[in-house]
Amino acid sequence: MSNLQPSAPVGDVTLFTAVDRTKDPGFFTHFLDQANELARTGKPLILEALRLAPGQIVLDLGCGTGADVIDIAQHVGSDGRVVGVDVSEALIAEARRRWGDTELPVEFRIGDAQELEFDDGSFDACRTERMLMHVPDEQRALAEMVRVTRRGGRVAVFDFDWDMHIVDSLHKDTTRTVVRSFSDGLQHGWIGRQLPRFFREHGLTDVTVVPHVLFLTLEFYELLLGGHLVRIQGEGVLTPEEVERWWTDLRAKAERGEFVAALTALIVAGSKP
Ligand SMILES: C[S@@+](CC[C@H](N)C(=O)[O-])C[C@H]1O[C@@H](n2cnc3c(N)ncnc32)[C@H](O)[C@@H]1O
């Protein structure tokens, strides 16, 4: 690896749309483990928004390696059931490998959020975390979440708004280019700010909106942005020198204990009337 690159393994997280078609699906598993470690503080907020009760049947869409499915199963108990669905065969295989032995009532299925196989009203609650930003037709995915939830059931989404991304850098222009190009490189970089409106447009009521700020480590930041910055250098958006200067400043800050970078997610939930 050239000294112009970050030290983290290079993978492009804007490709969560199609993990199985990337060269290294293992990168995404590693990324999810690190991301979930950081995102832990948001988990109770989503559970609260879902208003779960023992015995309920719950869907986790875009479940990745399945840790949240297990967590929810502990809340609904042995009379409940949790189904995790993900479009990636590699991630569902990893979820089955990790949790195949559990006695909890869980099930992992391959499926596309835009076209779910379930009947109308099959679930008491449906949630998705950090998925809608990657789905080409996010409106259709949200419509599917509403369709498969029963009347009176709860729908909840956790997603970032990628322009609510701060980092304390000496290089303001480069920072703005990084933030903007990453946000625009996703299918829906503004999904966070749009969710409250989308929920109302999809007929959900009793809509709750909770912002959640996550502070990042430099190690995770390199994992998050490394692949993207390699790609945009190749596209001529930033020069290798600009990127190198940017990382050098951030690494120096981290060594002094002064690294500050944060993302803001919105946790939006609503009831199906
Ligand atoms: C950033 S990961 C989040 C995974 C998991 N929710 C978590 O919190 O660890 C996004 C997930 O959405 C999945 N995904 C992307 N597009 C999808 C689609 N159309 N249908 C179902 N899952 C999808 C990806 O395969 C990936 O597992």
C-alpha cells in the first residue's frame, strides 16, 4: 500500500447496496462489527421507539450479520419470533454461522427490502438500521415495511444524514469536499433529514424523531472513508497530496488525543393506523 493511503484495509462502504458483487465481502463483515461496536449507544433508542412486548413477531430488514435480531429476540422472549432479512447471501451466511446454535426464536432469510415475500400485516413491528440509505428505491422499501406491519404495529428506521458529518480538520475545503462527495456517493445521503416527512407520506401516525450523535475513532474513520478517498482521488476530485495532508493532520490530532469526528443519525418511528 502506498504511503498516500490510510492504514486501514481499503473497501468502499458506499457499496453496501451490493456486498456480494464486491471483491471482498469479508471487508463488510469486519466493517459492520466495528460499526456496531460504535453504534451500541443507539440500540436502546430504537428498541424504545419500537415499543416491543413479549410474544411479538418482529422483522429486522437489512439485518447484516444479525446481532440486532438476537437482541430483539431477547426482548420478545420465547413466545415471540424475529426474522432477519438481508439481500446479501454472504452476510446471511455469516449470520447463520454466528447464531445457528441459538435457542432463541430467530430466522435469517435472503430477500430484497424492495420486494418482501411476507403477507400484509405479518409483523407486530418492523425495523431497519443503516439500510435505507443504500436501497435504490427507498420509498418502495418503506412502503414494504408498512405493508408487512399489522395495523397498530410500529415501524422504526435508524439512518444517518451524511451532511451532518463533522470532523475537526485544519483543511476546511478538503473536509467539505470529503463530506459532500461521500454523502453524494451514497444512494440517499440525505435520508436522515427526509425520514420524518417520508413517514408521514406513508401514512404513519404518532411519529417520533430522536437524533443520535455518534463520535468516531480515527481507526473507524479510516475504515469508513479510506476506500472512498482512494476512489475520488482516482476520479480527480481531490489530489493525492490533499488527501495525504488531510489524513496526516487527523492522525497527528489522534496522537495528541484531539481527534473529533461525529455523525448524526435520526431514529424515526411511527404507528400503522
Ligand atoms: C450498513 S449495513 C447495516 C446492517 C445492520 N442493519 C447493522 O446494523 O449491522 C446495510 C445492510 O443493508 C443490506 N442491504 C442493502 N440493500 C438491501 C436491500 N435492497 N434489501 C435488503 N438488505 C439490503 C446490506 O446487505 C447490509 O447488510
